Amino acid sequence: MHFGLFCLNTQRDPSKSPRDIYRETMEHVRLAEEVGFEIAWFAEHHFSNYCLCPSPLTMTSYAAALTTRIKLGPAVVVVPLYEPIRLLEDIGFADQLSEGRLVLGFGTGYQEYEFHKFGIDLKEARDIFFEALDFIEAYFRGDPLSFAGNYIRMPETYFSVRTMQKRPPIYIAGLAGDPKAQGRAVERGYIPFFTTGWNKLEVTRQIKAKVAEAYGAAGGEVATMPFAVQRYVFVTHDKKAALRAADGARYVRRIAQAMRGKYGELEGSFLKETPAADEPPLEEIVERLLIGDPATVAEKLVREIEALEPTHISCFMGIPGLSQAETLASIELFGTQVVPLLEKRLGPLSSLGASAKDAKVAAA
């Protein structure tokens, strides 16, 4: 098991420029690398302040020049919005620039507002997504590449730029109970990847159970199924700051739900904050999320790791509404205090998670 840093690049404060947000994000990534995070992830969204990163592979390439060890990748590429041949070239280019540190996350997308602007029917997203995955796999098999599908056609072609890695790790977001998605995961070694929001642990366990059912039905070994989750994380000794972190998580959920539910109101590209249904009080959000002092966050994580056996936890730490100093302090505390507490309780991170079980069985 390992940890990642999730970067959404939300613009909550209209006075903060995109350049300032990107600069701060790179400071997060460099510190995450220093304290031992495995991966830095960059989200993709368009036309609103929810996320100011329209091109996560570009962000990956930018981060590659500023880092040396940490793996880098999109979480996720919204596949149906891409010209597929250009996507392959961008993947190869990003892996070369990062010297083989690229990790890939793919998803169907869900915001009709974004699809409409690209002239893509959201109803076709799933079909486009699966065909594009086949196209990407054909690319990884090597030259020459030819492909004839319903959405993608390419005559026999040799690529001048290819990935340094034979095939980067691939994470697939959403589609929890989708038999076709989990069938691909079993066949090709994709890693199911889910965001948990502020759901209680039992809800996340139900999500994993749904994934596992589809994964098992597709012929996969459930006991060794990889599983990645995303969690809000803020490590602090300040109770007032903890509440502000909960407020920031609530803000992100409000504007995301507004877009997903098609009731979002925009002023230019800025989403109005609209309370969502069934919101718990901030104090309860603090309890549900990985927020608190190092010992508290470690204890919460121990419970979650024991219950879910994840292979990867993506930590959403750049929560809007927190200062840059607070976010950097949180990342440092996580790496220098929370992780050692976890390893004291659970042993080395590499020994945790379903994939570690698989490795132990293979070694035996």
C-alpha cells in the first residue's frame, strides 16, 4: 500500500490567479515527494472554478521538471473529451519527460456542462470510454498500430515518441458495479479507483463490496483485488483550522454536486455555492474525514486500512479555504508523524493491502 497526493486546483477565492494556484500546487507536490508520497495526481475539469486544470497530462509534464522521484499522473483523464490519437502521443510524451514516472488514471466523466461544450453526448461516454481503452492497450502493445472501431479509426502507424515504460500502471475511476469495467480490470490489471467524499466507513465498505462482486463475477480473485480510494486529509493541532478544513471539503462537495445534479449556477466561470441535501454539521464532517492531530488521523487511518485493505490512498490535502502554510504543514505532519505511527501499528506500508497478499502467496 502507498499514499498519493490529489491536486484539484480549486479556485475558491476569485482574487487568486490560476498561476498562483499552480505555483502553490507545485509546492505541495515537491513537499509530498520529500516526505515520501508515492504519486501526485492531477484532476481534470473544464469551464468552472471547481478545478483549474483542464489538461492533467500537461500538469504532469510540468511537475516532471520540478521533481525527481514521485510518480505523476492524471486523476483522471476524461477520456471521451479527447482526440484519441493526440491522447496517445501526450501519454508517450509525458512518460518520456518524467523519465518513466507516469501513472495513468482514466474515467468516463460525468459533467454534462463540460461535455456539451465539447460537442460530446454524455450518453455515449461509456461506449467511447471502453473503445478508447482498447485503443490505448493497442498502443502499449507496440508498433505498428492500426485500429478500426465505432469511434476511433487509425491506419497502420509507427509512433516516433513512445512511453519509456512498457505500460504505466492504470487506474480506472468510478463504474463500481459495472461488469464490463471490472472485467477489464481483471483481464488487464487495472486498479479500481474511487472517491469517498465524507461518506462513513460503512458506505465505503459497501462500495468496495459492490466492486468486489463485479470483479469476482468477471473471474478475478477478490482476496487480492487492488483497490484505491481518495480521502480528504488535514493534519493539524488547531481545532478551528480543522473546522475550516471541513468547510472547504463541504464547499468542494457543494459545487461538485451542483454540477452533477445540473442545478449549478455560474457567474461567468464561477460556481455559486449552494447547500446540498443532507449535509452533516461541520463537527461531524471533521469526525468522518481524516482531519485532526497526527495521532487522531493515524487512528482513523488504521481503522480504514484494516476495514478496506486498500492498495492506494489518494490524499486530498490542498483543501480550499486553508492557507498555503497550513496545507504545507499538514503534508509535512502526515509524512513525518502520521506515517510512522501507522507503521508502528501495522508494519511497513508495503506489507499492507490486497496486492501485498498476492505477492506473499507468489513468494511462497
